Amino acid sequence: MTTTTANTAIAAKTPPPPTPARFRFPDPPEREPDEMTSFRQLHKTGHSHHLSQHLGNEDTTLVGADLWIARAPRSGTRGLRRPDLLIAFDVNPAAYDATGGYLISEQGKPPDFVLEVASVSTARVDVEQKPIDYAALGILEYWRFDETGAFHGKRLAGDRLVNGKYEPIPIEELPDGSLQGYSPALNLYLRAEHGQLGWYDPETGRHIATFNDERAGRLRAEARADQAEARADEEHEARLQAEAQVREMREELRRRDG
């Protein structure tokens, strides 16, 4: 056996190197009871679903919540953050699910938007520490919502990253007392109104589509279908009557000719 043949035979028997195991974040701990405000504001209302539908391609647009963010893989979670809402464009949502969090080195960019909903146990960190941490990660916008303003000091606040530091996004008070700020990252207005967080399209001035809108749309579609079916039944009945009249006329003519 020649050397080349022997090397080929050995190479054929050598198994390929094992595929490195995918890094995965530890499962997040359970939320404190007072932190359920985020569930009530974002998920029970369906807002996270509505945002995902409104913002575009679900294959490249990520709307996530309550999972870790890190710049690169690491063994522990000390100092890591889990935003109540995370939005990123032109990324891989499937990798987010498989990794159990947002890994910047894997996604190739920081998230575009994060939001925290106030609670007793997280309020101080939301206001004092998370702006520092999120700016260090390069997250473009950081928003905070507080149903009453008692925990964050404001019902609605937003910051945008400029030269590595967050600068406040203007918040205006509307005639009905609601507070509103524009998110360039999402091209949406965030609005604090009657203790609820809303998301408004600047082009239409209307809230993005909700479950109620979808239900109303289905009901309208069903009503149109029922009307179309009723018209079809009426037209069918009219044709039957016309055909019956033609038969009667022919029968009458045959009797006369006979």
C-alpha cells in the first residue's frame, strides 16, 4: 500500500470532530408577584403579538420578552438583564429561541428597542442601573412605562443612544392627559393612557391592530359572506321561478297548438 493510499484509508476511518454544543442561557427565574404588571400590560393584552404582526417579517424581526441579553457567551447570569420587552430587526429569532436569550455576538448587533414595566421590586434598578447597562450593550432605545408614575417617577419615559450615551426622548402631554413619545426605532408612538400602554401608528393616528380589531374584521368578513350567500340564494330562487314560468308558458303554447 502506498503512503497516499494508507493516509486516505486512515482519514476515512477518522470520525469528524464533534460539533460544538450551542451555548444556551440558563432558564430565567420566576418573576416576583409584583412584576406581573409586565404580563398584564404586554402579554395578557396581546400587545407583544400585535407588535410582531405590525412590525413585519417574523423571520427576521424579533419581538421577545423576559430572556437574558449578553454581549458574548458567559457561564453565569450575574449582572445580566431580562427586559420586559425586546425588539430587534434583521436578526435571527430562531437563534434567540434556541439560545434562550439574546446573544449579541450571535445576532451580529444589539437589540433596537427594550422596554421595562415598573414594579416595586425592579423600579430602582430600571431607573438607575439599567440605563447604564443597556447603553453599554449598545441598545438603541430604552423605554420605561409606569401605570401610575409612583415607581419610576414618570408614567412614560424613553431614551435614545447618542454617541454611546442615552439622551431623553421628548414626551408630550395630550389634551386628555395621556403622555406620548415617538420611537424612531419602531416608527410608533408609545402612549400612556388611562393606566395602559398603547402603540400608535403615526401615519394613521390609530392604535395598531388588536385582537378586538381582528375579531371585528372577522365578523365583518363573515357578515359579507352571509350577505353574499343570501344574494346567491335569492338569485337561485329567482332563476328557479323564471324557469318554472318558462315551462308553464311552453306548456300553455303546446295546449293551444294541440
